[in-house]
Amino acid sequence: MDTFDVVVTAASNTDLKPAEFDGQVAMVKPLMNWDPATATWRIRLSGAHPEHVSSVLKALFEAARMYGTVVTVQLVPAERSDKAAASG
């Protein structure tokens, strides 16, 4: 079975009130790395652990529902995933 990775980004809703922003951060920060320059969180997830991928995406889509966080999921094809694993 081929494996895959996904690169997930979550762009903060910059129109939030401070308390709402703090709620968004509390929900997303434990899952991803924050880039303050772009107001974006990022993470690369391995398809070899589908339960983890599912739980992270569920939390992010809940943040999207509650706070308007923009979530993007990009598939990294198996070939590129295998090369990245071999070189890293």
C-alpha cells in the first residue's frame, strides 16, 4: 500500500476580537506550528497514521466552524513522500 503525507495550513481569521483569537489559538496551537509573519499554522502529517490525521483535521475544521479559520489540506504524492523520508 502506498503511503502519503498531507501538508495542512490553517490561516488565522484576522478579524477576530482578542478573546475569539485566543480561543482559536487555544484550539489550533497544540496541533501545529505558528508562523506570526503570515498568521498561519502549518503541519505535515503522515498518512501512515490515519487516526492522527483524522483527529487533527477534525479539530481544525471545528476551528474553521467556530472562528472562520481557513484550513487547506494538500496531498503530497507517495513518490515525493518516499524521497523526503529517504533523504531526511
